Amino acid sequence: MSGRLQGHVALVTGGGRGIGRAISDAFAREGAAVGVLDLKEEVAETAAEAIRRDGGKAVALVGNVAVREQVMAAAESLRQVYGPTTILVNNAMWNRYGPLEEQTEEVIGRMIDVGFKGVIWGYQAIMPQMREAGRGSIINIASPSAVLAMKHGIMYSAIKAAVAAATRSGAAEFGSLNVRVNAIAPGPTQTDGANLVVDEAAWERRRQRVPLGRLGQPEDIANAAVFLASDEASFISGDMIFVDGAITYAFS
């Protein structure tokens, strides 16, 4: 790797699995010190240990992004180890699809707490550190559902649209502090977690809808995150990059 993120400190929420794990790994390979924040200690530690074993810098952080105090504590723990955070990836999400009238208050509340409030708590936890560092890049994981209609996904679509709006407004609010805010909207991406609930036939149906003719892999999203976090994207802020094989435009 080229060391494009050398000297950076990155906090990745939901960083122990799937897309978050791929981003954590890619950031470490590019020279960043990574805080892997996950709800489960063993998941965070496994990911961090793998990075350290490969010669990178990483610390496992445990916390629920739905709880402001836990995000604050995780951010401070990372600062104590590596210094002020200069990269934040708001990746954590909890989701349940289904007809809206069947969604319980508990399910809706948890989706909002993790998927949207977690982004806001991330902003609040990290902005003082980025102000201290004099620079920063925040990357939110959104979705094509932010701009497309989705049957049985009203809450998911609404939350991801809110994340997209918070990305644009965050770019406007934090730009004077030399902090960029962007989002990535992954298309159908084959992760270990998704493989537990999506069978081979369903993956094939999704693949057939993608103009590029293949499913996304976590590394595809991680590559975009490295770019947005690096100086190569120094004049890009307030944008949402669709890493989706053109499926959004094919069905919009």
C-alpha cells in the first residue's frame, strides 16, 4: 500500500464486521491508527488483533452508538492511545425490513437510535478532536435507498435519507474547520452477515439487476472510503458516492 493515511487516527463504528471490518483493515494498511468500535468486545478485539498481527495499529473499542455517552467514551479512549481522531466512519446500523404497519415502536426506535442518532453522536464526539487536529474527514455509510423507493423498507430509506441530509449539512457546518463530510451509498454488497439471511438464489436475482453484472464486495466500499479519507479527495465535501455498479441509475 502507499501509506495514503499515514499519520491519521480513524474511528470506525461497526468496525468489526462486514463493510466496517473491510474499512478498518484498509485504513490500517494505508497507515492509519484505527479504533475498531463494535457492540461486542470479542468482535472488536478479533478485528483489531488481526490488524496488529499484520503490522498495523489498532485498538478495540466497545460501545453502543445509540448511547451518546458510550460514543463519547470510545472516542476519548482512542484519543488517549493515538491522539486526536482525524477520520470518522459512521458505519454502524441495525435494521429490520417489513411492512410498516407491522413494525413495532421498539424496532423503529432502535433503528433510529443506531442508524441516525449514532451518526449525530459520532459528530459530537469527534468534532472537538478534529478541531484540535486542524483537519478531518467524516464518512457516513448511507444507501441508494436514500433516493430510491423501497417496498418494506420505509424506515430504512427514511433513516438513510436523513444520513444523506446530515452529510450535506455537516459539510456546510464543519467546512470552516477544515473538516470534510461525505457519504458512501453501497449497492448490493455480499458480506458474511448478509450471507446469513440472503440465499444464493436471492443474491443471483440482485446480481442480475446490477449493470456491471456482479455483486459488490466489502473491499469495494473500503476502497472508496480510503479515497474519501485521503488528501486525494481534499476538495470533495458534501457528496454521496454511489458504489453500486450503477444499479441506482438503472432503476431510478
